[in-house]
Amino acid sequence: MRVPLYQVNAFTQHIAGGNPAGVCPLTEWLSDKQMQAIAKENNFSETAFFVKNGDRYDLRWFTPGCEVDLCGHATLATTKVLAEELGEIRASYDFNTRSGLISVVRTEDHYLLNMPVADLVETECPKALVEAIGYQPSECFFDDDYLLVFDQLNVEDLTSLEPDFASIKPVACRGVIVTCRSDIEGLDFVSRWFGSADVGIDEDPVTGSAHCLLTSYWAKRLNKNVLQAKQTSSRGGLLTCELEGQRVFVSGQAVVYMKGEIRVS
């Protein structure tokens, strides 16, 4: 059996930037074991699998280590494939996911993700994360990911962090977001995202779903609903984020880097 595979770099307009995602269009579902094996072999932070279901699409995401409930960049990548590779030209796309309905609006030059807002539940920061990052956060929140806010850091400091990934792995969470306010004009905040053992990656280049939590926090703190964000990984990515009620809108661009097919036994 042969399955189409696309590599799409999301949240970038450059072929070597943003966050690579695998996208596999399917006519019917493979087994969970097969999809997990494909995601592990691809070794992208996420591989998206989708099946058309009436006017919508059923969409699932797998990291190299597990299936996840929400992934922004692979959803954007899937929309890019539908619109520009498979000829599914629409103004908007609706996806049935484990996090409910996710919609993406396509405009002339970007894609707008509509995702659920994450709850800000303040909590004590695990000692392992303080030791892994090397700084005590000013605030700590949890909602699937830990969100660590560092008032003592600037953009350069956050970008140059060298965390102890081995200390992060055992912490019970999907991943760890570190963030600080930006000292660069035109940019509101910056962040990075580090994965737990279950996810199977050390650092995600640009994490759309993390901005559900980041947008919720920074919109309240900065008293503004539209924010400019950057994830300062080695590849990096720029995002425009908007908080509207219980939804977060994240917009960005995407580039198809590669297309081919894989053999599935």
C-alpha cells in the first residue's frame, strides 16, 4: 500500500524556516499502530493524517512518540496541502479533531487557525524544570503544557537558553513553554517549547497549539487582544495571535518543501 506524504514548513514563508510537518492524505484510516510507526519514521514533531468526511475533514496528529490532542502547525500544513496540492479550494476548512472543531480560513497570503483558548491555571513550578532551565520562573501555569514566564529574561536570553532536556523528559506534561516579554519593537512576546519523553522530541521549532496558552496569558497581561509573537528556536517562526472570547486565532504562512509517497505494509 502506498500513501502520499508531504513535508510542509509552517509559520514561515522561507523554504528552510518554520516548523516541518508531515501530511498524509488518506481515503480511509490506517491503524493507530501504522500511523504511529509512520510518524516515528518521519521524525517530524508532528505528522498529520486526515480523511474527508462530508464537507469536513477528520484530522489526527502524531508525534514520534504519541498521538496528541491539538497541533496548530500541522493543521496549517494540512490546509496548505488541501488548497495548493489537492485542489480543494475553499475560503475556510473545518476539521474534526480530538480537541473539537478546528477551522482554518485561507486568505491571499496566509492561513488563520481558529483554536480553543487554554485555561490559565497557576501552579507551583516543578523543581526539575527550574533545574532544567536554570532560572526560577516569575509565574508558572499548567494546561497540558507547563507555561513558565520569566520577567528577568529578554529575547536574547531566552533564545540562548540551553536547557537540560534529560531533566525535562520525566515531568508529567506534554511539554514546557518558556516565554518572556519582547524588548524588540513590533514584537510583543517570544517563546520556546521543549518536549516531554512521551512526545519524543527535544524542541519544537514553532508550536501553534502552545499559543493558545501564550495568547491567553499575554493578552491579559498586556491588555491587548492582537499580539505579534516569535518562537525563537533555531529555525524560528512568526505568528500573529488574537484572543476573541473562548477562541484563539493564530495566523501564519506555509511552504511545501517536499512531496512523495511512502510504502505501508
